[in-house]
Amino acid sequence: MTNENVFPRLVADLGGTNIRFAICDGVDNTDNSKVALREIEQFSLRDYEDLKHLITHYLANKNLNDDTQKIKSCCFAVAGAIFDNKVKMTNYDWEISTDLLKDILNIQHAWLINDFAAIAHSVPYLDDSQLISIGEGKANPGAPISLFGPGTGLGAALLIPLSSNTEKPSNTEKPSYKVVATEGGHAAISARSSLELSIFDYWRAKGSRINREFFVCGAGIERLYEAIVAINNNGAPLDDAKSLTAPQIQQRGCGDGTTTKDNYCRQAMHAFCTLLGSAAGDQALCTGAQGGLILAGGILPKFVEFLSASNFRHRFESKGVMSDYNKAISTHLIIEPQPGLIGAAAYSPE
């Protein structure tokens, strides 16, 4: 594909509540390149009657619908499973297809990709200012990279190098990867401490199916907090007066508060980081991610210092006879605010 065929490209990162748009004028694959986005703006879906109304408003507001700046392609990253170039949004009553996008924009090139796959496509274009290292380990540039991230759910994807060359790529080209979206967030998870056993038992007694995503996501923080409150109060259920949202638990748990509720929040956040490390370590083992494990999602950048000081990395490395294997694997956190848009801009269909 050449730039004149597919750029300028309208890119979007579409969730269940909001959508973010941007324009990309082209992607340069040299070693120090970054995907340059312009006209980034976020909208609430509920303010618009349909997708055509929303796209038309964005383009008109940015003066992007005239012939001199005509959009030539688009790529939408959507939180949902994509089948036959269509996606029905899980948390909103819209169905989107590439045919619909082509019709709205009067273009020939339109793509839909999974939102977590879009983040994976952004990875080769991120530099040190957009990533934070957590713990030791060194990435092997010729090996697979695992992407793992808690948000509304728990996403997982794998980047597989297309070249068999295990040496560092040349200084003039970015390494090339095949992105594989996976459902690793729904794999099983095990308890390894007395507190974790008690938390698991609390939820099993309520009939819940325990997997990674059950605890390692936004709602998982609330579930951990609920169980910890009950464990510390002889099994008493969590009433409305004690209930807190995930952002409240995070804020209080990562702060300096000294109340009993603050302490419960702190325990919940430590349990969250520890279980994240356990699940991420297993993901790295299962995918041979010697190219590194990269954490993503909207939750973790809000408490970077707490995560770095937590038990995350210890549990990531603690894998019995395979501990040395995981100790050698680097772990990084994406702090770039728009990786989904970058990935949608960089996406190139096979």
C-alpha cells in the first residue's frame, strides 16, 4: 500500500460510551518514526443519533470534508468481536460495518479491528517516552511480545516477529510483527496466598466462576474490595455504606489514608497488582514472550508508582522451575494516552 492510496486516514477508537477520532496523514517506518496524529477529539455516543451523524459532525467541525483534505481511508478500533467485517457493539445499540463506513465517507478502503489488537499494532511505534519499565529483564527484539491489559475487561494479544532473524533490526526499519488477538483474559487463575484463597472461596460460595478477568479488571478491583471487607467482618455482606467504586478504591488504596476503609482499599489494590503479576507471568510463559510483556489499558497508568512498588514483578517472576525464564523477560507499561488511535493509523491489512 502506498501513502497516496490510503492517507489521509480517519482513525477512531470506539468504546461503549465514548469515541475518539484523529487524522493520520501517513506512517513512516524508519527506526525513529512515530505515528503523527492530528485533530484528536473525543465525543459521547449518546449525544448523536447514529454513526453517520457523529462522523459528519467531526469532519465538518474540523473542516475536513472538503476536496483538499478528503479522507481516503479509515480504520476503526472497536471494543467487540469482528465477524465478516461487521461488529455489533456490546454496550451500545449500534452495528458497524466496513460497508457502512465506506458509504458514509465515500471511500474504497475501510477496516474494522479489535480495540486491543489496535493497541498491539501501536507497540512498534512507541518510544521510551511512551513506556515505563517495571522491574528488570531485557527484551529480545527477535522474539514474540505479549500484550496484556486490564480495563473494562482483561485484554490479551500477541505480536509475532515476521522475520526469523533474531538479531536487532537495522537502524532504518521498524521490526515487523503479525498481531494475534487472543482471549487470554478468560484463562484460569490460581490462589497462592491465604488471603487469595479466602477471596476465591468468598466468590465461589456466591456461585461465581473464577478466571483472570474476574479479578484483574476494573470490576475486579471492586470484587477484591468486597471480599476483603467481608473477610475482615466475619463474612458480613458488603452494604451500601461500605461500597466503593473502582476509582475510589484505587484513590484511597494508593493514598496515605489511615482509616479502616483505607486499609481495606490498600489490601484490595495490593491483591489486584499481585494477581495481575501472576496472570501476566503465566501469559508470558504460555506465549514465549521473550520480546517482553507490555501492560496496557486505562487503569494502570493511574497508579504507576504503586504498581512499581507492589508485588507485581515478584509474582510475575515466581514460576517455580521456570522463574529464571521469567526473570529475563522485561515488563513495560504503556503510558501513551492514545495507543488505540496510533494502532488504527499504523494498521496495514495483509
